[in-house]
Amino acid sequence: MSELSDAELTRAAQSGDVTALGVLLARHEAGMRAVALAILGYTPDADDAVQDAAVVAVRRIGDVRDPEAVGAWLKMVVRNACRARLRSTRDIPVADGWDLTASPLATPEQLLDDHALRDWVWQAIDRLSPPVRLVVLLRHFSLGVTSYEAIARACGIPVGTVRSRLSQGRAQLAEALRATAASAHADAGALAAASRLDALDTLASAERGEFAKVLADRWSADVVLTASGVRGVGHGFLLRGMEGDLAAGVRQRPVHVVAGRDVVVWEMDLINPPDDPEHCPPGVAWLMTRDQGRVTDLRLHHAPVATVTAGAPN
């Protein structure tokens, strides 16, 4: 495959050949890095820009209109990433800063649905270790927990560890994509849809007073809960927290779901009662790890989520 031209590799990648995409990225990595270094200098941001561009290429290779110019397209993606970093002091989510004719309302997850690589990407992500996978999912697929600082707070780890895990994840993802190119792939869209139904059913059951049954059926008896720096073990912590919110008139509404094989993120709107509109922050993310279908770890990340609004697409 290394003997094929850029145009042939691009067409193959657009048809779902992940190995072809891997060859393209390897072939143009030096040129992509040169662009980043020229704009950002020898800093960690330059490496981040190249890695982010590779992830964008996985999602957006179907947007390349001139396969013979894929090298220029990849450099343009890197250039956009670098300029976005120069324009702002905050971390730029991967969905931001790309002038690639994407719909302004599209989410990263929806962009995956645009071409045949979607399910390869999700199976490759599922091959990452759970700690690395969670950081990758939050950075590239969540709506409101995308900056390094927000991910660090949500996961209870230093920002440096976030950077390290993202770097590991991107490298492992490229290798996993090649390794899974010839295997069967689950329907990632169906997995996310099923998880959204699970979220809706969980909340509806809680409002009916049946949250304890949901916990017994789907959650480990030794589930670990971490929220606002407090750590608890077992169903009792979860049950008291949910019942307390409901008694205060607080309701939750799912607005975005990211679902892998054993790492799931539910992003929720928190709807406060009219007489106490400041009772809770406007949003919460449930970061869940599962083992054999049962939730074993839950981290709740409360933060203002300006990008999560009612009716956001899934």
C-alpha cells in the first residue's frame, strides 16, 4: 500500500480503508509537524496541534474534494489548529477552529456519522485502556468537558496527566485503527442510542421512586462514586444523592451521550425548581466505567456547560 499515490490512498480511506489512512498520515507527518513548528515553535502545543490534526483527519477524510491535494489539506488542518491556539489562551476543543465546510451545528460525534470510518473509529477507541479512553472521549466527543482543565477536574488528575493520556491515546488510536481495519465492527450509533435510552430510563425510574432497583440491576454493589471531591462506595451514596436532588425539585435531562464498550459519558442539563434557580449548577456529566455491563465507577463533574443546551443533537 505504501507504493500507492496520495490520490489512491485518499480514495481508499474515504471508502473505509483504515490502513490507507494510516499510510497517508505517516507519509505526511513530517510536513504536518513542520507547519506546526513554524507557527508555534518547539513547544508542547506544536505536538498537540499535529495530534489533533490527525484525529480530525480520521473524522473528516471524507471532506477531501481533491484527493491529489490531500497533503495540502492535512497541512491546512494543522495550520487551523495552530492559529486557533494563538487566538486564545484557553484549550481549543477539537471541534473548534476548523474551516472545513462543516455545519456549525454539527457535533464531533455527528461528524463521524458522515463517512464509513465511524465504526472503525469507535472500535479503535474501545481498544484503549479505560483511563486513556475516558480522556480521549471527553476531549474529542463531549460537548462541555473538552478543555484540559475541565477534563482534569472531572477525572481528578493533574493537567499534565491529561496531556500525557491524550498523547498516549492518539498514538494508540492510530495503531488500533490499523489493527482493526479487517475486523467486524459494532454499530457505534446503535450503542450510543441504547445508552441514551438507558439514561432516560434511569432518570424516569428515579422519579418513580425505583432508582434502587436500577442500581441493583445495572450497577455493581461496590460502585465507587466521586463527586465534588467526596468519595463513596456502594449504592447508598448514589441513592441518597438522587433522592436528595429529587426532593429539592431538581430534575436532570440528557443532552448528549458518548458510549464506548465500557466507558460511557452522559451529559445532563440540571433543571432547578422555579423557587430555587441557583440550587445546582446548570449541567452535570456522568463519567461511568463498566465491567461486564455493570457500572463500577461513577465520577460526577458539575460545571457550567455553556455549549450544552436543551435540544442539543445526539
